[in-house]
Amino acid sequence: MRKIVLLLFSVSIGTEIFSQTWADNVAPILFSNCVSCHRPGGIGPFSLLTYNDAYANRASISNAVSTKHMPPWPPEDSYVHFTGARTLSSSQISTIVNWVNNGASSGNIANAPPPPPPVTNALGNPDTVLKMPDYISAASSGDIYQCFVLPLRLSSGKFVSAIEVVPGNSSIVHHVLVYQDTTVNHAAQILDNASPGPGYTSFGGIGVNSAILADAWVPGSSVKKLPSIFGKRIYPNSDIVIQVHYPAGSSGQLDSTKVKLYYNSNASARDVRIEPILYHYSPVLVNGPLSIPANTIKTFEERFTLPVLYKATVLTVAPHMHLIGESIKSYATKLNGDTIRFIDIPHWDFHWQGQYYFQKPIIVDGGSTLRAFATYNNTSSNPHNPNNPPQTINLGEATTDEMMLVYFAFTQYQAGDENIIIDSSLLTTPAIDPALIFKRLKVFPNPAAHFLQFENPEQHRQSTLSVWDMAGRKIHEQVIDHAFLVNIPIRHWPNGVYNIYLRTGKTVYSDRLLIQHE
């Protein structure tokens, strides 16, 4: 009897693996997680909008997802879950790998979901677009930091919810720092006027001591709007100044980077600052200087203690290193010894950096110590090492130098900040309304592995189905229109417990579902 059960189980598993098709199983994963970049004109090296696209690149796809190189998301999701995390579940990875290993069947193409349209103006229309003058890079044998003044000079101050940098030539733009020059005499413009050609060269900043860092762009970064109660202050009569880093070898290539400003209509928004609180100089760098001898792997520590009387509300975190960076981790320890997690990137990738938005603000009490640990691999085992054979690498601003910075976007704490939601998916249930009538839905099978079903109690009316995980994230939503028996594929959803809600008017039908994949 036991042999028969095992045989049936093996047949069931084998049938499940071989039945996986592009249309039914793989396309939904690719369309949800990959095609925003992998489409004609996107930054991905090939499109994944069709079965032929996926089949032609099946080996690369399988390798990229199994090694977790794609989708590109360097932070360790189990350490801190950020807004907009680009991650695949183990079940989704297995689906893709098994599909490739078992012939990469197309299935019935008609069953595939429609390809999503390209995302344009994800932030809406900008209020102001500032463009630097066309500039031809002169960086031949060395890096160049060229600054460009983008006159703004508003008659009255404003707050911005987001600042979006759009590189004109992303193949040569190493990074962009966005500053605000608030000097009365427009000091940055004076420096620009004194320099021939577009912009002026300045290392370590824009050459104006009082300049305020407003934002940054690095490869792989994305931008989101802050909640309306927060904003980055734009001072009256100020200029935006961008410092663009052009690496050696980019000489002769054209760039025309833009900066888009999205204003916050809330005149009483709270001012958010961006600062590299953890930086690569003593005394913050406690075991410096930042120098990594050839053929060594070395770890450095940074430490900064927040003033006892200052309590911070932290909205984002953004580590920064260069090519031989291997890993970086940052957290804070409170006076009572508790740990506040910021970020953990176990496998640093210079080409995929970013400003990561917490789902809810992180509250850091006064007296807490912020810490960072970064490891650098200056050996020939590091495929990104810029030197062969390895050479000593020191602190510097060139791509082939190194840095160790952790930027934070923060403001002073106010009561209730811990309840603010940055990630809109962090809603626990449908909105609580005293007039709602709750009834049992009765989902089956339960536990489930491949699909969930229920008989629609409101088949004669249109309803909205939503599914939420136990962390309060909405993972699925669809309109149910005049169907008697509803069938939802769930084979790509991770194991766990989910709340199911079907709402029609003031009536909410609900049930709890346990997903258990074999």
C-alpha cells in the first residue's frame, strides 16, 4: 500500500512539473516581475513579452532566477522588506526552472494573460522639468565630475514629494547628485560663468559650502513619492545644481540629463533631509582609513551615535560602494540593547543600487548608535575588480577607488509617525465600515496548493475579490462578474495563511485560506 501511495505521489508531482507551460504558469510570473525592463526599448537586454522571446532566452532566464541575479533586488528581503521589493518566491523560481528543464512548452497561447503596457509617467506629470545643456564628456583617461546649474529661483518656497533624475546617456552617467544652491549671489552660477563650455568641474561637491543635498541617482535606482505630510524643501530664489560623474573612457559621448520635480501641495509638509550619516571618514569610520591592500578581503565599520535629545523618523536608506564592494549591512542599537534593522545587502552589485523606501517609517530613539559593516574583496576572485593583477585601492571618488556611505532620508520624530504607511499595500483588511455585513465565504479546497474555488453568493451582481497575506499586504485583486463558480490559480503564491474577501455593496464574504505546496 505504501508503495502505491508513493507511486501515486510521484506521478502527481511529475505530472505537475511536466504540465507547466509558458501560457499558464510562466507568463504570469514574467509579466508581473520582468517585462517592465525586458520589453522593446526597455533597459533589459532582450524582450520577454512573447513565448518566442522567453523560449529563445530560456537558459539565461533559468540561470538568472535560480541564482537570484534577476529580478535585480540586492537587499536581503528577510532582513527588511522594503516598498516595491522585486523578488520571486521559491515557488515561482521552481516553476520557471522546471519549465525550462522539461522542454519549455508553450501551452495554449490563448490562455496567457495579456502583456502589460509599458509604465509611463509612473509618478504622474512633473510640475517642473529642468534640463542641463548638452554636454560632450571630456573624461578620457580620468573621471570627471561636471556640475551644471539648473536655474529654478521660485518666488516662494515649496516642498517636493519626489525628485526624478533622468540620465540623458545612462551608458556614461556613473551617478548624479542633486544639490540646492541657496546663496543670495547664486555662487554656483558664478562658478559656471567663470568656466568655459557647459558647466564646471568640481570634486567632492559643487564647490559651494552651504549647498544642500536634495537627492541622488545611481544605476538601478527608482524613485517614489513621499507621503503628503513629508516633503523636501525648495527654498525661494534657489538654483538646482547637479553634479554628474562621467567615468574615464566616456570622452566624446553626449549627455543631456534632466531633473523632474513633483511638488507637494501641502504647504505645511514636514522637511525631510538626506544625509550620509554613516560615512567613510574618521571618527565615523572606526577602523580606517578606507584602504584595501591588493589580494586582501577587508571589513570596515562605521558608527554614529544620535544625540540623546533627537529622535528621528527615517523614511529611506541608501548604501553606496564601488566595484570591489562585496557586502554591506546597517542597523542601529538602542540604549536598551534592542536592534533596529536598516538594510542588509549580502551580495553587493555596483550596477544595481538604489534608495530603498521602508514600508513604514523607522523610528530611531535619541542615544541610539547607527552602525554599518562593509566587506571589500580586492582579490582576483572578484570578477568586478578593476585591476588585474589586483592593486591597493584607497578612498576616492573615481569608479576605480572606493567609498563607504549610508544615506538616510529622515526628519524629526512627531507622535504617531510609527503609524504612517509609506507602502500602500500595507492595508490589513477592507476599510472598516460600521454598515458592513460580514458573511462566511467557504473557500475550497482548504488547505490548497494549485487553485482556490468558491461558489459566488452574489453571482447576479458584480463583486470585488481581494486576497491579503498575514503581513497585511494585498497580493491579489480582481472583479468577479456574474460567475457562479470562481476558480483562482494559486500555484505561484507562497505557502502561508491568507484572508479572502469578496465584497458586493455593503456585504463582505470572507474566509481564511491555508496554502500548502508539496
